[in-house]
Amino acid sequence: MINAAIALSLIVITLIGTELGYTFFLKRELQKTADLAALAGAQNLGVNNCAAATTAAISNAAQNMPVGLAPVGAQNIVCGRWDAVLKPAAPHFGAPDSGQNLNAVRVTISRAPPLLMPSIPGNQATMITADAVAAQQTPQANLTIRSTLLSVDSTQSPLLNSVFGGMLGGALNVTAAGWNGLLNTNVRLLSYIDQLGVNLGIGAGKYDQVLGTSVSVGTLIQAMIDALQQNGNTAQAAIDALNLVKVAANAAAAQPLLKLGSLLGVQTGSSAAALNTDLQLFQLLQGVVQAANGKNGVVVAATLPMAGLAAVTANVKVIEPPQVSATGNPALAKNNPTGPDQIYVRTAQIRTLISVNLGESGQLLTALISGLTNALAQLSSALISILTTVIDLTPPGDCPIISVGCHTAPKPVISDVTPLPLPVRLDVNIDVAAAAAYVTDFDCTNDADKKLWAASKSTVATLRIGKMGSSADDAKAKVFSSLSAAPTVDPIALVDIGTVQSRKTCTAVVLGLCVLGIQEYLQANGTWTTDKSKAQRTAFGGGGIGLSVNPDPISGGGSNLPFHSSAPGLLKEVSDTSAPAQTYLPTSATGDVAGLLINTINGLQLNLYKPSGSTGILGAILQTTDAAATAVFGLLKGLVAPLLASIINPLAEVLLKSLGIDLANAQVGARLSCRAGAQLVY
């Protein structure tokens, strides 16, 4: 009996084990069916179109469903969005949020398989459930844009301190070694966002939430410091410099709040690997500081040394902050490169203004006045020739003496011609336009040579020269009061024409003798008079020659940047965490930017102005073909251009390059991942 009981027990255990094993076998088969159906559905998931995905999942499940179980139907399939960050609860799946697309398919199969031994007492059918979520994998592309500033010497650091501190609204004192430490240190973007999330109490991995949170400048900089220290970075000079900038930012009266996402354009749902890229620390800090300046509205004042002139103050303000990095799906960007799914980076747009008071001294000014004075004789005769063609210099009325003979032709005379009435203020405005690049196409057909194309465009600057207000403060207020509107430019007097005289000679014969009678008329302020006291010169009172430069933007051109993985370092994998820095391509082939600006100066506008209050005495003669006019303007341009060049060059070469703004010559780097299809995520 004992042996029989043991044998019977073993038989029951074996039968139960067989039944249990069969159940686990079916569970595995159902899970396999759910997995493959979810993958098939995700691979066929269109943009917000679940029909094709449902059909594919049902068809695939029919081929793998264990015999004897009911087939999978549409009720077992759900299309939605998988997001491990925004949907923290497993399986991280649900309905897409506003503005998001479907990217995943969930297949849930619940079946009660038939029993192998239904006659065993207590043996009951068990419900088996298999659940699977498959998400689409999309190509990922990343662009970064940076300036060409390579190093900072001791003469540049005071200017950088002045401008960076001014943009924050405080004082700054970073050494050249500190600035170079920032230039030579990279920060891993993914680590930085994670660290910022921890510092904000949001947590690591919640990238979209971190990027969309408004944060103070000091908090952003502290996260840079923490990220460097967490990664074991020993760049102490860079950390010390960041601490100084943070102190200045925290001490500023204005405390603008910034969203990191404004600097880092990341398409919603981008993978963590897509953010795993390096950024130059100076580039990231520069973007934060410039964004702060755009928010707080501070106009920065920086002193510029100028050869041949006294040091002058340059005023600087950010019109549009930069976007230093962008990440997203190149397939979406390709469909509409400048649409909502664009992968777009740009440098900052900056407006600068300097006002130079030209007095009686200064090497260049002395040379200019001397040149104008020596040319007055030639200038006067040439002006007479020009004015005769555009002005009726015949005085009104007839000769008081009865003419017996023909009286002579009028003899116009220009008196009181004065070069460059002093003192005079010269305003120079340069709007530095953004260099930009955006993804237009990609090619993943060849693993050995993946390709990404980015269109680049750059405008060197818009240069304006003239008078932009009644005083330097007035010019500053007008130039920066409306950043969307270009400032109005009035001409600067180079030559003032006080009076225009026409002397009419009449003759008469009386008793055989020639009698000469002279009637003199003066023209001032557009009217004729015989009263010399009313013909005194006022500012532009009798007309004059002035200059203004208000050109169209100077184009730096555009190009199509080809990034190839076959070129070493030119196109890196998105998830590549290797140490070597990627290669950058220039956004424009423009070489001598200063030369472009000087060419604009050489093309400056010289205008002959009518007297104030007059409607037609002197008119603009820019279109004249008169040889004398050409000679006059050529003479003046040769004298004025060196003066303007001495002002423009420091602004372009010293100030802007010290800020890392090399006009029309930013650099773009790219990363690309060609992974596509679908993967099981739950």
C-alpha cells in the first residue's frame, strides 16, 4: 500500500507537472506571438495611422498563434506612444500627448488554453496573458554650431569680461587662462541635462521636462560645474571661470529665467543617445549669457581702442539669442527642413553701436581736414560745374540800366565753402546677422558611408554710418529702442556750402562810352537776396555734401554642407562616446570679412543736400554722370574711407572676434544614427 501510494503520488505529480509545463509552454508561445505581432505592427505604423499596423499585427499573429486558441483580433491591438521619460510607469505606454505622434504598438493576448487532463480533480483552466510593446526606431541627427574663437590672450580678456559681465548685468573678472580653459573644455550634453534635472529636483532622465523648465542663469552655470566635477573633469581653470561668471550672474539686478530647450532644439521623443554629444563649454556658456542679455534688455558698454583716435565706447545688445545644438529625426526634417520638425542651429544676432565725437584733434581727423582744405579750390570749381546743371543761378529781375548792348552771362560764385564743420559726431551701427544651418537630407543606404546634408546660410552684417540721433545718448536710445526696426540714418556733413552767388553784369553805351553796371544777388536758404547780412551760413544752410551708409545686408553666402562617415571624424554616430572631437565645417567660404566692410565703405553714399527749408535749390545728384561730380565724390571718398576704416576695423576685428563671433564664418558639426525599424521595449 505504501508503494502504491508513492507510485500514485508520483503519477499525480507527473501529471500536474506536465499540465503546468504545458501552461508555461503556451505562455511562452503566446508571448512570442505578442512580441512578433507588436514588432510587425510598429514597423507598419504610419504617422498617426493605426489601420496598417493593426492589419500587420493580426496577420503576423495568425502565423504564430498556438493551435486551438482563438485568433488575435483588433481588440487585442492598441496604437499609442511609448516614452520612458514622460510616461514613467511601466510599460511607459499610452495615448500621445498634444503635438506628439504615434510611435508604438501594444499587443495584449489573454487566453485560457484547454487542459491536457481535465478529469483530474481540481484541475481548472488557467487564464494566460502575454503583453508586448514595440516602439519604432527612427534615425537621429544632431547639429551643433560654434564660433571660431580659438584662444584668448591677456589683451582680449578685459574686453570679454566687460561684455560678458555687461550682458549679465554685473561685473566680471576672468583671466585669459580662465577663458582658454572654457574654450578647451567640453561638456557631455546628456550628463549636463541629467545634472540640471537633479539640481532642479526633477530627476535624471526626464529630458523634455528639464529642457522646458524656466531656470536662472546661476542655476544653469552651477549645473555645468557639477557635471564637470561628476565626470572627473580636472579642468580647474574652467571651473574657476564658471564660478566667477555664476557669482556675477547671481549678483545682477536682473534675474532672467531661461529655458535650456531654447538653446538646445530637441524634437519631442528624441532618444537619450541623441543627446549624448559633446559641446564646447565656452560655446554653451556663451549661449546662456547671450540668451540672458536678450531677456534682460541690458545694453552693454565696452571700451574699444582705435588707432589714430581716442578710445571710444561700443554698445552691444543681443537681438536674437543663439541655438547652439539641435537634435531630431532627419526623416521628418527632410520633409520640411524649416518646418516644425526642423533640425536647425544658429549663432546670435547682435546689434552694436559706437558714436565717435570728431573734434579738432586726432591724427586721422587732421589728415582728413588737411586733405579737404587743400582740395577746396578744385572742389569749388567742380561744384560750380555740378550746381550749374541742377540749379538756376540766374538772379531775378532785369538790369536797372537800360541795355543798349547784350549784357554778359551770369557768373556763379560759391563762397563760404567749409570742410567738415566741427565738432561732428559719427555714429556707426553694425547688425551682426546669424549664421545658421539646418538638415535637408540624409542617406543611410550605405553603412560604410552614411551621409547627412545641412544647408548653411550667413549674412556678414548690415553696416550703417551717419547720424542716428541728436546726441550720443539719443542715438543709443533710438538704435536699441526697437530691435526689430532698423535705425534711421541721417547724413553727416563733410562740406558745408554757405552761400551761392550769381553776379550779373550789364552794359550800356552812353555818348559813345561803355558804362558798366553790376547788380549782385546772393542765394541763401533757397531764396535770393541783395542783403548780404541775410546770406550767412548756417549748418547746411546753403546746402552741402554729406555722407551716409545705409546698405543692404552684406551677404556671406550659403552652401550645402556634406557630412560623410567615410571621412574620418566628419560624421560621427549619435551614440558615439569616443573621446576625439568631431570635425566641423564652415558655414561660409567668406574670407576677408573686414575687406567686405571696407568695400561697403568705398561704396558709401555721398549726397548733395539742399538748404533747409528749400524745395528745389539743391537736389540729390547721385545719379549724375557729370565728370566733375565724379571727381568730387572720388576725392572725398579717398579722404573719408581711412577714417571710417579706422572705426569699423576695431569693431569687427576686436570686439566681435573676442566674443567668438567671426562674421559669416561659424562652424557646424554633425552626428547621425541610421537605426530604423522597431524594437521591443516591454
